[in-house]
Amino acid sequence: MLQELPKIQDFYKRQLLKHGPENPMALHWISKETQEIRFIALSLVGELEGRSVLDLGCGVGDLYGYFKKEDIRTHYTGWDISEEMITAAKNNYPEAKFEVKNIQIMQELPQFDYVLASGTMNVKINGHDAWVKMMIRSMFSAAKRGVGFNLLSISSPEKDDVFYYADPVQILSFCRTLTPYVSLRHDYLPGDFTVYMQKKI
């Protein structure tokens, strides 16, 4: 599966070159509005104020930009496997911490209060189901308090062959093998859902 990651890197590199870092289409979001709706849903994972937050697959830093706009003051770190995305994120928000990192090849994971991922697991690769589970395990291992992530849903009214569409029931069932404290929202956008995992209540 790791050998498939260059496919994701190449996809986003092409998107960034085509649309530029200011356009949500660089991350293949339809609009700034739908991107922000996803951010609102993610931010409900817990009390983020004053907490350390890892934005996994941070792209050009738009989640940090949303926190800044909403005055949600976190100890923010953004990771992405794309050097081009991290360069753009640093240019957009030079005061924030952005790093080229792959969570799945790190020997030791630093700990964050919350680990968030928006759109990080959407580009389809071979063995995608297993890769998503590996990613969820890694995110949960790096979180001290909780994890929030979104995925495209099999109920999406329109589908694109480039993307992976997950079964919310199966994802929820897998997450419950890691913690009993799991909830899911499927009510904010058609064809998109967010999962919250807590270490404890």
C-alpha cells in the first residue's frame, strides 16, 4: 500500500499546479463553503481551544486558516506527504508549523490531544480498505484525547472513479474495535460523513 502513495502525491501536485494554493479545487473540494462545512463538523470532535492538534494531510493549511478565522486557538501542527503542499501551506501561514511527514512509516509517533483528517483518505489506491484502517489505527495511536476524520460515503449521489467511497456502517464497526467511544455524523453534506473517536468519555 505504501508504494501506492506516490499516486496520491502526484494527484495533488497536479491539482495544485492547475488551480493554485488559494483555490479549494487544489484539494479537489467543490467550494470554499463545502470545505468549511467539513471543518465545522471536524471541530466538534471536542474542546480544541488550547489543545495540541495534528492536521493529518493538511494540504495548503486551510484547516489552520479556519481555526484562525474562528479564533480557535490551538497548538497546531500540519503534516502532509506532499512537499508541494507543505511549501504552499508555509507560504500561506508562515506562523504555523507544517512538516512533510508520513504517519505510517514513523517509528515513534509524537502525541497530540486531537488528530484530525479532512479529505486525507479520499484518493483511491489499491488496497484502499486496508489502508484506511491502517490510517485510523495510526491516528488513534497518536491521539491523547480523540480523533476526527471525514470520508466520502457510498450514499453519495454522484461518484468519481478517482475517489474512494466508504461504507459508514463498516467504518463505524472498525472504529469500535479500537474504542467504544465512537460517533458518526452523516447529516451535514450529501455523500460525506465524519467520525469522532474518543480515548475515554
